[in-house]
Amino acid sequence: MTSDSPDPCRPPGPRVPHGSPGPELLGTRLRHLLDRLEAGVEAVYADLGMDGFRPRYTPVARALAAAPGPCSIRELAQATGVTHSAASQTVAQMAKDGLVVLAPGDDARRRMVRLTPEAEELLPALNAEWEATSAAAAEFEAELPYPLSRLIGEALEALDRRPMRQRIADRAALGPGPHSYPVPGAGG
């Protein structure tokens, strides 16, 4: 195949420089970035003899360790900056891995979470890893033209103002064309 031949695996559209796809691959590239960042942290956990410990566990473990007692999943979600659903999923996996124990709260809807003794034994290594990872993340951001943590915060704020679903529906409703689709409730 010559360089002028079309790539049969490439979707139609304007060509972008290799390694620099545009916004059409935003989600895919963000997942790839997150996978690479998490793989590096998981390798550190393995080096520390903590095979199977997941990076998403650390903020929850640290929040529980800093709390005066057990925490609700809602409190953990707020402390770690994730949704209630994400916190619930992480806690469920941590419970399965023997790192936390769940108990009923004051009412039947609330579940309280506390670390197991096995998880508490990991805290010194987790705290040391957290400090090293924070320093490495700052070094990584210094290599970028714009701090990734700031960009992520601004991106989340933009999605709070106008969710992606609404953005897609608005673009699709702009009129007939090869890429438009019926929008529920939009008539036609």
C-alpha cells in the first residue's frame, strides 16, 4: 500500500497527524491514558508485594483511615470525589477482596464501611506510595503545556453545565445530513 492509498480501517473524515487524533476519539484516548497511568501504579503495588490491589482502592482506604469511625458510602463518595455509584462499586470490590467490612447504618438505606485489619496493615505502604505518586504526578504535569488536573476539573465543570448527551442531541438536531439521527421528543 502506498502512502496515498486509503486506509481501509480508518473512518472517513479529515486526516490528522499520526498520534494526534481530534475530539472524535476523546473518550478512547482518555481511557488509554487512564489505563497507562493505572498500570504504572499497579506495577508499584506489585513491587510492594500488594498484587491485586487496585489504584482506585487507595483514596477509599485513606479516607477510611482518616475518619474517626466507619463512613457511609455517600461520605466516601464525597471524600474521594466520585459518584455514589462509583464509590459503591469500589467498596463492593474491596469487600470481596477482604479490605473493608460493611455494616448497616442508622437506617436500612445506609451502609457503613470500615477497614479490615488486613487493610490497616497496608496503610504505611499506601501512604508512602501516595506521596511518591503525588510527586510523580506533579513531575508529569510539569512536562505538559497545561496541568492535566486543571484541565480535568474544567472538563468536569463544562459537563456539569451541559452534559455530553445534551451536546450530542443538540448537534444531531441541527438538521438533515448523513450523520443526523432522530432525537426522541423532537418530532418528525
